[in-house]
Amino acid sequence: MKILWRALYPIVLYELVTAALFLLRPDGEALLSQGISAVLTAAVLFPVYARGYGGTLTEKDGRRRLRRLTFGGIGGRQFLWLVVAGAAASICFNCVIDLSGLKAVFTGYEQTAGLVYVPSVRQQVLWAGVLIPLTEELIFRGFIYDALRRFSFPAAAFVSAGLFGFYHGSIIQGGYAFMIGLVLADCRENVGCLGAAVLVHVSANLTSLAVEAAAGDAIASAWVQAVLAAAGALALWRSLKRLVLEEKKEV
């Protein structure tokens, strides 16, 4: 029960803060309210998460552990790979959703997704591109993944990705979130720090915003998306391969 509570209370807190902001600002922009909620929630949760690993800002050893926990060990080449992996995963999984035909069935998706593109580009980048992904990773690849990792890597990866998909509500967004959640869990596991998942998630969201903004240049966009889709498929294949091998090893 204690593990379940540790895994789920961050989602409950995030939802409560978001709901309160929507009640206070019923006519406000949805993305802005979600972004403010993300900042407030992260401000509460991150000190709790860091303290669980002995990370503090007041002691030298605590600061070292905090760096290792967040972005420790990510070199220049690895940073580039994570950014490319995020962009590729975004294109690949969006292509999978497009090819599935689900958008024709669940037409309400367009209305929900359109709320992201109402504010200015600067706000889209700040909230949807950076701050919201940061808080989501703290919750799903931080609290939830770490709480479940004591059982096994596959269990932590699949459950955290499943909850991540369920949290996004719709079938389309949930399916996309589940697929990219597996890649994020793989990065969290193999790089060994939460910052790896944050970089991939931020890159994926910024790529989605960039593709939407450049939709008019169809030919150039198609070539870029084709290359990134292939790279994203490779990233997902590698993640699933690790999950299967790890499960066999633990069995």
C-alpha cells in the first residue's frame, strides 16, 4: 500500500492543482492553466523526490547526489542522441497513430489537441515544450517508475507507460503516450538519471510543435519526417528488445 501511495499521490496532486486552476480561471487558456499547474506541482514534488535520494542544496555531498540524479553522466554525444531519439520517437509514433486510422474514429481528438496551438508560439514552447514535460517526467519516470523498479524493469516500464497513456485521456493521445513512455523508461533505466527522460520528452514535444508550425512546407517536412520516423522505430525496437531481454534474465 505504501508503494502504491508513493506511486500515485503525485498524479493526484497534479490533477487537484490543475482542477483548482481551471475553476479559478474558467475562461482562461487551457495550456496556460496546465503550465502553471505543472510549475506549482513540480515545486512541491521535486524537493520530496530529491530528499528520497539524499539530494540537497545545502551540503556538498547532497548537491553531488542531486546532480547525479537529474542530469549526471550525460555527455555531449549522449545529449545529442537523446535529443534525436526524442524527435524521432515523436515523428514515428505520430505516423503510427495516423496510419492506424484512429483519428477518423475518435474525431474529438482534433478539438482537444487544438487547445495546445491556441496560445502564441512562445507560450507553446515554454509550457507544452518544456515545463509540462519536465513535471510529467518527475511524476511518471521519477516517482512512479522508481517506486515500481524494485519489482523489475519491465514491470516499472510497462506500468509507468500505461499510467502515462491513461493519464492523457483519449485513445489517440493515450496510445502515443504509452509508446513514447516505453522509450522514456528505457532512457531512464539505461542512462541512469531522470534528466535523460526529460531531454527525450522535451525534444519529442518540441518536434511536434515544429512539425505543426512547418506543416505548410509539405515536401521538406515529408523527408524530415521519414528519416525521423525510421530512427524512432529503431528507438522503440531497441527499447522493447531491452525489456524482453531483461524480463527473460529476471525469470
